[in-house]
Amino acid sequence: MRCQDFGQPYKPKNLDFAFKISSIMPSPNSAISQFLQATRPRTYPIAIASLAVSQSLAYRSLGGFGMTNWVLAFLMIYTALSLQILSNLANDYGDGVRGTDSLRHADSPARLVGSGAVSFGRFRAWLLVWLVQTMAVGSVLIWLSPLTFGQVVLFFGLGAVSILGALGYTMGRRPYGYHALGEVAVLIFFGYVAVLGGYYLQVGRVDIAQNFIIATGVGLLSACVMYINNLRDVKTDKLSGKMTLAVVLGRYRIAGYLGLLSVAVLCYFVHFYRSGGVGAWQMVGLLPLFWHIYQVVRDRSDPVRLGKQLKTIMALVVMFNWLAI
């Protein structure tokens, strides 16, 4: 550096490049960023993990996958992810329309419709576009699957029910999420539909005796994510008239969560035992589980701390499903 350069502001050589990169990134208030926020990316692993379990079961049953099987596996995972996103969008819109989100705890994640960040009209357009693309990809999946005509009709009906389930959690005249049925729906769609249905599309049969236990475990553990979310919001949900399972159970809501979690984990360990035995990795997986249980019991009256357990339970969902693959 020359003497005359002293006293001049230092400008890194790559500063212009950094400005160029930042200029092409979507701003936090752009439509793209808002849409991504509304899809709730942190929930993606739940849908992906459920289908990953079903495809691993099918892979072992078939003794491997060919190219067609891999294409079907990709389409199934993407369809499940699309349904998850559709449900998240519908949840933001439904709670926003009903005014439920206006009563949320200050530390709860912001909702776009309820906060007024996105207009009802724009959000409805997002919801409609995503609904159409979900129907399209689901139709392609069913069309490419090796099904008879009757089976095609059956799975189109199942797809329609899945879409209605994604929309009906907080939308419609009688949203089931407001009547303590959210966890039941998660068990059905993330457990039985995802695991048993995904297996059937690959193998052509359900093998219920082999797969029912793990399908139940996957669905119940996924339901624990919703339950923790509702534990955090139990006071505000009660004020807004949203009767979740946590609200209905009242003083027994923590016991209800522990029961749900225990049955889910028991299903996984039964599956581990039947699939070759319980190994060291499965036993190590109990350590973060016990720590999570301790924290939930300790923080049962603190909505802020309970909200932080969402990341933990989602990590446990990914971990246990990975162990089951």
C-alpha cells in the first residue's frame, strides 16, 4: 500500500461481487421470500422422511430398484412434499381468515395473512396455483404407476381425500383442526397413506402384517410435531375457540403428549426388533429422546420454551425415520 493510500477507506476487492450477489437474492419482503416463508420449510423433512421409510421398505421387498422405481420414488416424495406445503399454506390462510393468528403468543412464528403482510387475494392465488400443481404431479404419479384401472380410480380418490385433508385442517365450515382431530389426520396421512400407500405403489401389495407397526410409528411421531406446536399455543387457541387435542386434554395435556410419544417410539423399536434386532445406534437414539422429554416436562408452562422444542421433535422424527430406513 502506498503512503497516499493511508487514511482512505478500505474497499475489499470482492465488494462489488458481493453487491452483485445480494442484488439477485430475493429481499425479505419480496413475493418469493414471503411465499417460501408461508410454505414453512422447516416442516419439509416430515413429509420426506415418511416417504423415505415407505420406499426403503419397498426397496428391501423388491430386492432393489430399477429406473422406473426410482422415478416413482421421486414423484411420491415430491407429491408428499407438495401436500405438506399445501397444508401449510391452507393453515396460514384459514387461521388468518378466522383471526386465530391475531391472538398468537408474541414469540410464535409470524403468519403472513394474520399479520397483514400478504393480502387475502394474493394468498388465495398462491394457494390455488399450488393446489393445481399438486393435483398435476399427483396425477402423473398415479398414471405412471403399474396399477389396474380399478386401482387407478382408488388412488385418484385417495389423492382427492389427501388434498381435502390438507385444506380442511383450518379451512371450511368445520375445520377438523379446530375439533381436536389434527393428530388423527397426521396419523392417517403421514403414517398409513404415506407408508402403506407408498409401499403399495412400488410393490403392488400392502403387506399389512409387516408394515402396519412402522406405519403407525411414523404417523404418531409426526403427530407429535403438531402436538408440541399446539402445546405452545394452548392458551391462545383456547381464547380463539380452536379446540386442539392439547386444549381438550386440559391438565392432562403433557401426559397425553408423553403417551403419544411413547407409543410412537415403541412402534419403531418393535420394527427394529423384527427387522434384524435392536442395535447400538437405536439405543443411542434414546438419549436425545429422554432429554426432550425432560425439557417438555420442565417447560410445560412456558410457551416460549415449548416452542423451541419444535426443532427437537422434528430432529427426532428425522433421526428415527433414518434409523428405520
